[in-house]
Amino acid sequence: MKRRHFLKQAALLGTSGFVSVGTHGWAWRGTAQAAETTAPRLIVLLLRGAADGLSIVVPYQESDYYDARPTIAMAKPGEKDGVLDLDGQFGLHPALQGLMSQWQDGNLAFIHASGSSVVSRSHFQAQDYLESGTPGDMGTADGWLNRLLAFLPNRTPTQALNMGRNLSLILKGPQSVASLEVRGSGIRPLPIDRPQFQTAFDQLYARDARLGPIYQEGRTTREVLTRELNAEMMEASRGAPAPARFENNARHLARLMVGDAATQVAFMELGQWDTHVNQRGILNRHLGALGNGLQALVQELGPVYQNTVIAVMSEFGRTIAENGNGGTDHGHGNVLWLLGGGIRGKQVYGEWPMLMPEAQHESRDLAVTTDFRDVLSVLLGQHFDLNPAALAQIFPNYQPQSSLSLFS
């Protein structure tokens, strides 16, 4: 009997191990249903390591920028390897050339000099603040994205998806979340995916009135996920090498959002943005891959993109001045990106504090003039039609300081 009980629990973990209920345990609640094309979608992409916003959206009109970065500053528009002019004041890193069509179409915006009101130069602490939505409070155990889920209708097991090796803090909490570790060639297989295991466990649960329905729902939903993610590879791979991981995973995510999995909220993360050394070379590679992945995501979302917002964030910015190794060190203010069919784009939002010495934060960093929660409060409030009372629960103990007009 003990072995039989163990096998049942193993099967449940195999089918439901991709759905976390809160921060402990595993379970399923219902089956996935196709979402309407008009349902609002949100994708949050976190660049772990502190991406240098001053190299992504470059204040090319400021001489202080070039004085502080004599060897790594991005060239002005029209010069060799120069930035792409956005509005006469800021320029986009040339590796993101593919996103200029989104800018021109009014679907891409940036909020510069944004970040946390609480200063931290620790990656881990700053990331926790960003994900919990409660800067300064290290005791918050849940994330603002999980708190958002409590206000969304029609909850399904795959409505919220964490794409990563571990469930990130931003999605931890009492609401159930699906979590997928997606590699270059698809979902990591589990024993439950093997036909012989499925047959054995089907027979094992056939007469169990309590656990049988849970097992069947878990297996059914996992089949939806694997079918959606692996269909593209079976049809199009033809022996060719897979694209860069982010682009590949971005396409997978888009298929889940437009397919039977009905994913409405998703979180993704990319690492290796801590550019203390050789910043120019690293950003050329990483931003190129990031831009390609975002283009693929937009393309695969198709008409769903009109009701989707993609938010790209990083825990803090980097120092205004370069260091002695062709890089920059941990800073403060940064740039937040927003893409989407309903975004009032083609603008760089926020109060720009300038880079002259007297305007710098602690005489070294870009100052923060827009709290990231101001941006997210407007985003969630307008995109998901949430009232101030709901937003006060998503971002507790915070009163927005500015109101941005982010949606058309």
C-alpha cells in the first residue's frame, strides 16, 4: 500500500508539477480554456543584472554623457555605429534597430529615470524590491504579479505562466501559477510523458474517486502545454539549429497566449546584464538577441498583440561614468520599456533630471524621478480596468506620485 500511495503522489507531481499553488505544494484547479482575443494580456520581462539604460535609450544631446564615458559612450545619430534617433533628445541602441518599426507605429514607449524609491546596490535586494512591489520591505513573501491575479476573472491553471527554472518572487503568492522550464528544444520531458507510465497511472487512478479527477485534469492541461510548445518545432525545425534561446522561448510563449493554454499573464527573465567589463561588446550581443526575441513575440502574437502589453524592466541602472575596465558599476535610475498595441508610444516619458554633476544621485548615478510603481499602477489600472482599491492591494502602502498617460 505504501508503494501504491507513493506512485500516486509521483504521478500527481508529474502532471501538476508545473502549477504552483501559492509558495507551497502542487495542485490543479480546472482545465485550460481558450481565451478571447480581446482579453488583456501582460508579459513582464526582467533583465537580471542591471541593464545599462543609458546605453539603451541614450541622451545623446548631453555633453556630460560623453564626458563621463570617453570610451564606451554610444555615438550620436548619423555617426559610425550611432544610435537611432527617437525624438531629437534620445537615441535607441543600434542593436535594437528591429524595434524601430514599433516606435514609428506608436507601439513602443520608454520611461526614463525610473526605478525604486529605496536605494540598493545589491542585485538580489533590488530585484526583490522590484518583484515584491514593496521597496524597503524585505519581509514581503509574495509578488505584485501574483497579487494582480486575484483581480482577474476566469482563473484557469495556465492563465498565469512563469517561464524559468524556478518560480520567481514576482509570481509567488496564494494564486496558482503555471511554471515551465523551457529549453532550446522544448519542454523538459517528465516520466509521466512516456506512454507506458501514462497507461500505468491511468489504471492506478481509475477507481480513485478523490485523486482520479485531479490526476486527469493535470494530465490534460500538461498535454495542452506540450502540444502548443512542441508543434512549431516538429513542423519547422527540419534539422536546422534552434534560434537563440530568448527568441525561441518568446515564440513558445506567444503560442501559449494565442492557443488553448489561454495564458493571460506571463513572466520571463534574462540574465548576464551586469556589465562591469566590456560593456559595449556585451550589450551589442545581448540587445541584439533581446530585440530579435521581442520582434518574434510581437509577430507570433498576431492580433492578440493589440491587447497585450510587454513591460521590460531591470533592478537598477548603472553609473553615469565608466570604470577602468570598459564597463560601468551599480547605479540607480534606469529605463523601463513598454510595448503593445494599445500603448501611447513614440514617446520617452518621465521627468529627465539631466546628467550634470549637481543633478546626479549621490554624485554618480542617474536620479530616479518616476517610481516604477507609478508606471505599473497606470499600466494595471488602465489595461485591466482596476480601481484604486484594487491597486492599493497590489501595491500596498503606496500612493502613486504621478499620473502618466500611457494608453491611447
